[in-house]
Amino acid sequence: MNPLSSRTAAIAAVAILAPAVAGCGINAIPTKEEAARARWADVQSAYQRRADLVPQLVATVQGAAISERTILTEVIQARAQATGVTVTPETLNDPGAMQRYEAAQGQLSQALSRLMLVVERYPDIKSNQNFLVLQTQLEGTENRINVARIDYNEAVRDYNTSLRTFPTVIWANTIHGGSEPMQPFQGTEAAQTAPTVNFDGLNPAQPGGTAAPTTPGAAPPSQ
């Protein structure tokens, strides 16, 4: 066979085999890995958007004469911790890194929920236009976070499945042998529990006031 015929035969073989190789999933693992990483970037972007709203929210609430100042401190500290913990695409397979990130974001979620419960006691804050805008933006951001987490978890499920199922498991153990399962975003147990705020000692009718002590089951004091 002359050189020209050999080259022609090689090109023909590549043309025939390329679709077959692609069809057997050789590119599926890196493709799904990149998709999961992209979805994780969406998660981080949504959480960053929330973190960016917190200083404005705190500043608006600080302008009111609220007595529960410790709640504001908790929010500020939780935001600092949440923005200080990151998970890079390279560490998405590290359970410890993901747990730390989940815990930090969960603490901020809890602190913000407690702040919103406190604000319920202050009509002036609730009617403040700046606060209403921020509250709407925060609610929208929480929805974005939820959607981003769902999309990320689905992408991770798809990627992790490809590492264990035929035919992609073949490539996971050969060409893509360094590929490892990614960690889904599960959320902390604390984040699933409704926050509580202790208003003992405060008169519900007068924020910052002192309520008369009561005994469970006893009738309220006469006016």
C-alpha cells in the first residue's frame, strides 16, 4: 500500500471511529463536571448577592431605636463568617469544605431570620421604604439561592452518576481516572429549624419597654 493510500485509510478510520467514541461517552465526564462547576458558580453568586444586601439592611435597621441590638451584631458577624468561607471548583469533592460553607451560610440565614422576627415588633421599620425595598430584594435573593442550589445538586447528581454507570464508568477508571464525586449542597440541620427570638421582659405594645411578669396560664393583669 502506498503512503497516500495509507493516509487516506487512516483519515477514513478516524472519521468512522470518532462518532462511535463520542457516542460511548468519553466526553461525558468532563462535560458534566464543567456543568456542575458552572451551577456552583451560580450558587456562590446568589449567596454573594445576599451578602451584599446585608450591610444596607443593617444600616436601615440601625437607624431605628430598637432594643435588640445583639441581633444586629449577630447578623454582622454571621455575614463576615459567611463571606470568609469559600469552596473553589477544585474543592467541590471535599466534604469538609462543603460542610463549612453550608454551616457559615446557614448561620447567616438564621441571623437574618431572627432579625426579621425582631423587625415585626417595630411598625416604623416595617413601613420604611428603604427597608421594604431591601426586604423584597432579600426575599428574591433567597429564591435565587434555592433555585441555584437545586440546579447545582441536579448537576452533581448527573455527574456523580456518570462516574458509576456504564459506559462512562469505563472512562472514569481509565482516561478520566482522576475524577472524583462532587459534594451536593445539603444544608445544615440548624438551617432547617425555625429561628426563635426571646422577647421576655419586653412589652409587645412598647418596643424596649418592660412587661409585667406573668405566670403560664394566668390571666393577664387588669388595666
